[in-house]
Amino acid sequence: MKRFVLLFLSVLLLAGFTFSVTTIEFWHAMESDKVPLIQNMIQDFEALNPDIKVKLQYTGSYPETLNKLVAAVQTGNAPHIVQIYEIGTRLMIDSGVIVPVQDLLDQDKSYDVAVLLEPILNYYTVEGKLYSMPFNSSTCLLYYNKTLFEQAGLDPNRPPQTYEEVIEYCRILTKKDAKGQTLQYGLTWPTHSWVIEQLMAAADAPFVNNNNGRTGRATEAVFNNEAGLKIFELFDQLNKEGLILNTAREDWSASDENFISGKAAMLFTSTSDVRIFEEALTKNGYTLGTAFLPVPDASVSGGPVIGGASLWLIAGHPDSETKAAWEFMKFVTQEEQQILWHKGTGYFPTRKDAVKRLHYERFYAENPNYFTSLLQLLLAKKDYNTAGAIMGVFQQARDTIETAYERMAAGKMTPAEALAWAEKEVTKLIKEYNSIYQH
Amino acid sequence: MKWGKYTPYLLLIPTFLIIILFIYWPAINSFLLSFYKTSLFGQKKIFVGLQNYLNLFHSESFLEAFKVTLIYICATVVSVIFLGYLVAVLLDNKVVGVKIYRTLIFVPYAISFTIGGALWLFMLNPVAGHVNYFLSRIIGKNINWVIEIPYALISVIIAGIWKMLPYSIIFYLAGLQSISEEVIESAIIDGSNAWQRIWKIKFPMLSPITFYLVIMNIIDAMFESFGIIDIMTRGGPFGSTTTLTYKLYQDAFFFYKTNLAAAESVILFLIMSLITFLYFKFGEKTVSYQ
């Protein structure tokens, strides 16, 4: 009899247990080797929180994920957490379908957001409010091939620091054969406006008005300034002298390939590729070097802008589910998880204690290239220029800037004309976007 | 049986349900959307009348896309028709292993546009591609195929032709094989040469096929070219390969301008209707059905 009661009780307990499980949905846009890392995070989380189940769903690229979110919200099937790219921030704030992370932070005294790195928080904080939880963060970095530097007679431990030096180095690193074909270029890049935005911030210049759209809705583009012109002139010079290898627009893998194969000696791309380049260059018999973004001259010092994506809470779910989602968000940014994430991907660890522990474990001493990317972020000036611009039409603004760049590279526009044209067009786009939200 | 009268309609219901749900309903919706301005998640909706259309016709990039589409369609359709016919004539010969050639030549049709685009991108790679390897051997010059004007457009046109050609070949081949030997024999007796037989006798006899292929290829070039362009150039450099379909996709799914994209889709619909209408009106007169 006793045994029966016990059995009955344990069945009851188990039943109660299974019934109280809260399931939350998490949509993400990460690919290939990043997926198992996220799956491990979820496993660890579920082991610690047996009453919460996380359903992971890959929803395609960043824009595809946002489109799917729009459709899901309209049909009432929205997930609890969704990973949205950084340039979707203004769109999400305006969407009216989200719960700002700040709301939960204010209620939850157990979590002090100051444990996260300030530059990363700055990106996702708009008008004093943290809207989403930083997840995968990276910036732009100048990668260079130390072996090719040595071959060209350059000091492999002295990467270029100013635009002038970039041009000078590129001249030395570019090699042509007897027929005039270029065998090796000085520099390559994914032909992406993102790099131009990063260089703008490194030159401590704003991109849009109202403090990069952070103290009020941006109403105009302002990148047609001195810093912008210098960046365009730099690229113009590099193109005219045939020192730079452009790719098709926004083709990250093409520029990676150019750099890995030694076709180009330097590369502007994301810090999240450190691990890939270390492995690939070693395989090709090269040594990888990393450097801060160059600045117009040594007296200027801004810093890179955070790129990547963050986690957004979608409104309209029962409180218990939103709470569970919040627990998951906090878990993702924990020390242990961030260390695994950082080592596995090259994205920044978002927490200070994770950085400390990595340092104590001599991770940065043994991986100087990871250290460069982190140091660049930490040494950056903290102002609105380096916090990065926020606007609702970022995707098309980028397209416009890339068009301006391509027109300049083709010799159809001078740097000044290209920049002025792009600024005018982006302002038009911003005004068009704003008109519906101010109606 | 009273039922008899209604049975056809009853049987049509499932089809109509699907058509209404997946074709008419979205079509009507995008038509309506084109008169509004909505926020991304749809909470705000303002009626703006024809403003979206006016914006389009004042937009430099839309007119440019119009031009690119026209060039792309003319270049691909004309090449596909003539090359397709010529290759079909060659394949109509009785040579050893002709079945193998036919199969091989039909392969591109079985490959999706996207994969075709990826293959061409690989071959046109400025550094490691086959095309540039041979070019530099022959003329000692490298061309940055997909990133330079006008080569980018040429690249996608070539890839498009390569992809669409087998479809025409198959149709022409079937047509050629159905032409009776007697016609050709009498033509030979009348003293026509091979060239005359190809263009003056066989080609006009296949005019219904040409008629069909022109329409189908225009539709293909207009809509299916998307995969190739998306993979190879993403509409660049500076919009020189952005066709109307690609622009529609960009506006809707990248720039989050649903209403503008809806207006574009309505315009595309009107253009297609017009082409089909004109073609049936004037084209049919020149076609001889046997």
C-alpha cells in the first residue's frame, strides 16, 4: 500500500512538473559552426531551469528573420525572443511589438546591466533606454598578412595607422607582373558601407543628426563632413592607383578569399573572423596580424562601432513566458556562456567578468589577435559618434552609399560629388521613413 | 438527375479555393497595398492614393531598372530563340552519339537558376575563374566580370542565356523532327541549299513554336532571372544589373518598403498583360499553323 501511495505521489509530481514547463521560442540567424554553440547554450540553460524549454528556430539571414518576424506578428505566431541585426534597431523600436529590455531590467534588481561592456551597451541604448540584449557583437578590424609585409620589406609589427600610411603601405605591397597585371594588391574589403561607417566612427564623426539619432529621431544624414570626405578620398586614391581589390557589393566571402589566398595583403572586415583567418593563414604558410582601424591623422581618435545583432523580446505573450524568456536572455550573457561564445566565434564577450577571466587564464596573451579587437573596442572614445548611428532606413542607406562608392571607383564622380549625392539621397530616405511615424 | 447541372461547379470548388487563397487574394491585397503607406508591422496605415506610383516614376533607380530589364529581356530572348534554333538544327542530324549530346545540352535546364548563377560566378571569378584563365592566355587581359560595368550585365545575360537555351532547343528539336521528310525532299529537288532550308522552310514551319517560346522566354527572363542576379551580382555594380523583379525583391524584403514594392508588382503585372495582349493581337497573324 505504501509503495502505491509513493508511486501515486511521484506520478503526480512528475505530471505537475511537466505541466508547469514553459516553452519559449527563440529565432536566430546564425549559421554553420555557430549553431551548435547556441544549442549547447540552450542545453545548459535547460539543465539549470528544468521548468523552461527553449525551442530554437533558424530563420535565415538577418533580413529574412526580420521579414519572418513581420509575418509572424501579423498572424499572431510571434516568437518570444528574436535575434535582430543592429541596423534593425530603429525599426524594432518603432515597431510597437516589443518589450524593451529596460522594462524588465527595472523590475529585476538581481541583474545589474553594468556587468556588460559599456561600448556594447551604448549601441543598444537609445534615448537612455536599453532596448535589447546584446548577443553577438563585433566591430571592424584591419587584418594584415605579416609574411607579405616582411617580403615587401615592411616591419610586420608596425601596421599602418593613418590614411597616409595605408596608401604608402599599399604602394609598397602592390605587385605587378611584366604585362601590368596585378599579382598582389595592398588592400581588399567586402565593398560594404559598414566599413565606411566604422571608419567614420574611428575618425570621431557623426553619421546622422540628433547625435546619431540617439537623443531624438534622426532627420538628416550628415556624413558629408570632413571625415567622410577624407575616407572617400582615401578610397578614391587607392582605386586610382590600382592598390585596392574591390569585390562584388557586400561580398564578405570574396574579400576573405582574397586575403586568405594572399592576393591582398590587408583586409577590412569583422572581428568575428579572427579564428577563421588564424587557421586559414597558418594553413597557407602566412602569419596573421591585426590592427586598429586607421584614422585620418594621428591627432584624431574615435573608435569602432558595434555591429552584429541583439536579442529582442516580443510583446503579446503571457507574463510567465516573458519572464522565462528574460531568464534565458540573462543566462546567455553569463560569464561561462560568453567565454565559450567568444572563443568559438570571435564575437566579443559581452561581460566584464568574462574578459577578466579570459585574461587570468592567459587567453589574450596567447591570442594577441583576439586582444587587438577587444583593445580597440575598450580604448575607443565613448561618445555618440562611436555609439553608432540609428535610423530606420539603414539597409537602403548602405545600398546608396555603396552606389556612391561604386560611381566614384568607376571614375564617374569625384569623392566630394559621390558623398554629397549619397548624403542627399539618404536624407530623402530618412524623411520618407519618418513621415509615417510622425503622422 | 438534378445533380448533373451542378457537378462541374462542385468539382471546380477545390481548385478555385486554392487559386483564390494563393493567387487572387494576395494579388488583390498587393493591389490595395499599393495605394497605402504602412508601417513595417502594419499598425499604421495611411491612404496615399497614387503617391507610390508617382514616386516610382520619379525615381531614378526605378527607371534604370526598367532599362536594364528591357536590355536583359531583348538580349536573352533574341539569343535564346536563334541559338536555340541553330543548336536544334545541329542536333537534328544523325551523327554518332547524338543522344548523348542532346542529354548533355539539356542539363542546364535541370539545374536551378540559383545553382547556375553560382556555377557562373565560380567560372567568372577574376582571380581563380576558368574564363579569365583562358582570356589571359589568349589576349593577356583579366576582366573583373561581375563587378565592372558593363561586364556585370553581360555576365548575367550570358548565364541567363545558358540557362534558358535548353528549353528552346528541346521545343525546336521536337518541331524539327515532326517536319515530314517529303517537304525537305521536295525542297532539295527544287534546288534549295541547306541554309535556305533552315531559314526559309523549316523556321517558318515552326512559327507556332517560336511564338510560344518568345512568350515563355520573356516571362522566364522577367521573373526567373532573379536567382542568377541574386547570386551573381545582387543587382550591382550600381544598379546596372537590377531588373524590375530584383528591385521589387529588394524593396520588399531588404528595404522594408512593402507599399512601394506592391506598386512595382502591379506595374510588372500590367507590363506582362500588355506584352501578352499585343503579342496575341499582332503576333498571331504571322504564325502559320499547319
